[in-house]
Amino acid sequence: MKSLTLTLVLLLYVSFQIRAQEFTKEVKAFISIDTTMVAITHVKLIDGTGDSIKNNLTVIIHDGKIEHTGHSNTVLIPDGALIIDGTGKTIIPGLVMLHEHLFYTKFFENWFSVGQSTFTFPRLYLAGGVTTMRTAGSIQPQSDLNVKQWITDGKMIGPKMDVTSPFIEREGLPIAELGFIKKTDEVSEIVDFWSKRGVTSFKLYNNITQEDMKVCIAEAHKRGFKVTGHLCSVTYEEASNLGIDNLEHGFRVSTDFLERKEENICDPFAARKSFNEEPIDSPKIKHLIEVLIKNGTTITTTPNVFEPYTNRELIPGGGERAVSPEVLKDVKNIYDRMVYKDSVQTASYHKNMTWLKRFYDLGGKLVAGTDPTGAGRTVAGYANQHTIELLVEAGFPLVDVIKICTHNGAKYLNKAHEIGTIESGKIADLILVDGDLEKNIKTIRNMEIVFKDGIGYNSKKLFESVNGQVGRN
Ligand SMILES: [Zn+2]
């Protein structure tokens, strides 16, 4: 009897082990390392904590966890470990990015529209080093939830996901993918309905009222979930004082600079004008930064979607090859009309980055994301890598850039105890970059292996597998 129990326990244990390692053959095709013990030696390490960069390190991965990091001269490599020579390479934590969507711009005449990217985007995100993401607003929440489940089950490739609700919005913008509420009661219904189905964060949009926001925050917080907003009708200061957790798009969409702002009303043109005209050292921005820091409100920067046109890539980050030729034609048409004509846009781009740097330097909570929408120049994966380049370009020190894109995201998601940095005991979500990131930030595009839960995925192969398909699938 005793031995039978033991056998049962063993069987259960074995089946659990197999279950944790189970992948379909389609997924396996992209896995380059699936060994319980890996040692990456002589590597440069940027660990995500904001600490200084370390050279000649050895990182030991064991059973999906980071077991140890230490100087290569002193670390003992365990027997049977797969050894990867990291000479000339850099390790950073897997990216934790918070404004990712499973949709992409869809072009039709003058309409702004987006279409679901169920298959290409999850794969591209992982290829681009994203091991955890928040979807920050959904147009097909049921698809996003299925994708999350299939990734967990080993049937699909992609990051771990914090799935966000559909956009909570009132009528105003002519975007067919949005649902429009008519009364505040509907907010509680939405939060209740989607949190029961696996959604774990909530997104408010341009035309909601302060009352809608109040209810959303209360209902989400009651369930342990957070609320973010791409706002317009409610100012950043009002939202922060109401207790919103997060504001999207830096200061770029804030309506706090309007002279006479009508309560609960969005006037995007006047708001943009007031943003553009606000002096860089104005008392208003100083005050706003103080309020946001005092309230602990997190800001998400999304520089790629605001990237200027002049002297910039068509698809920043090098993602042209990913986009289907027909769609790329539309993207290029817009690009050609804009290039050399975007001086106002360039100025406001830099103003936003300057203010964000100031916010961060004063102790503000800053996280990053991409927002693959706009005029089609933001493509999952490529844009995530490029965000790192853009933050360095904006003057953030490299260790802070990595921290913003990893640890800060993990902290926001209340997951910093297990992901976001490279430290003993954390989950082995990390990226092996082929190159010296300190010498040349562009090497961020040369990701060799992206480890998620200790499993190593071949970044190049993932990128190549969807070439020419973005905008279609
Ligand atoms: Zn967005």
C-alpha cells in the first residue's frame, strides 16, 4: 500500500514535470534551449535593478530560475550544465512592457481603424525580448484571453500576459472598434463581466467622465486590479487625485495645459495646441509633476508611436520586412507626405521626452510601452527594441533605460518578487544580446536567445517566421 502511494505521488510528480515542459511541435521549432541547467559565461550583465553594469559574469539558470550570478573567475559551473560562451555579449532581463496591443492599424480612406493581430504580434513581442506584457486596451478581449491561455499551455508562442479590458469610453471618436457607454452604471457592469473572464487590468479612454473614472477605479481596486487611461476629457491632475494607477503616452495627451478646460469634455485639437505652446519650464508642468509624484501615479512612455518622420526609419526598429507589402505601401504613403514636414511634431516629441526625464529624475514612476497603432510605424517586437534606443537617445542612462523597461514594469504589475531583474531566485526571463550594449545601443536589435521561464527561444527565427504578414494576421 505504501509503495502504491509512493508510485502515485511519483507519477503525479512526473506528469507535473512533463506538463511544465510540454510544447507542441510548432512551438518547439522555435526553442533553441530546453535544458534544465545552463551557464552563460564571460558575459556583460545589466541586471535591471539600476545598479552599475558588470563585466565578465557567469549566469547560472537552473529549472527555470536564475540560480546564481557571479564573476566568471569564481563561479563554479555545475556538472552537466550547457555552457554558452557570452564573450562580447550582453544579458538584460526579459522586457516587461505595458502598452502592448494585439492589434495594428488598418487603413481605409480617412478612417482610423485597427485590426486584431492574433498570430503575428505575440510571436513578434517575444522575438523582440518581451517576456511579460500588459495589453493596455483590447478590441477582441476574448481573442486576447485565448492567446494568453494557449501561450500558457505551450500551444502558441508569446509573452506572459496581463490582459486589459476593452476600452471604456463614451461616444466621441469615430473608431468602430470602441464600445460606447451611455451611463456610469455600465462601468461596473464592464469591470464585473470582464474580471470574471480573466481580464486583469482596465483601460479608460478619451471621453469618459470623472464619475465613470471614480467607479472604474473603485470596482477594479476592490478586485485587486489596476486602472490606466489614455485620457482627454479628464486632466492628469484630476485623474491622479481620483486615484488612477497609470497614465498612458507620457504627457503627450494631457489636457492640463488648456487655459479654460471644460469639465469632462475632450477637445483634442485645443489640447494639442496648448501642449505645443506650453513653455518647457512652465510652472504648470512643474506643478503637474509634483502632483503625480505625490500621488504615486505611474506614467507609461510610448516614444515609438510618436516618433518623428524626418531622418527616421519608415518602420522604426527595422520592422519593414515584417509588414505585408500592401499595407507597407499605405504606411509609406503617409510617411512620404509627412517627412520634412513634421517640425511641430518633432518639437513636441522632444518636449514630452524632456518632461518625462524630469519626472523620472525627481522620483516619478516611469514604465514603457509601444502602442502599435498610429500611422502603422509601430510594429510589435521591433518597436520594443527601438524603445530602448529612443530612451537612450532622450538622455536616460542605459541602466535606467533597462530598469524602466523591465523592473519598473514588473513592479507596476506587482510581480517584482519573481520577474524584472536578474537576481538569484527570480524566474529566468532574460535576453542574450549578441553585442556590447554599452558600446552600441543598436545591438539591442541582435537578440540571440530570449529566455522565458528558463526556455530559450530563437529570436531571429521568430522574427523571420512572420515576415510580410503584419497587417494580415
Ligand atoms: Zn494604445
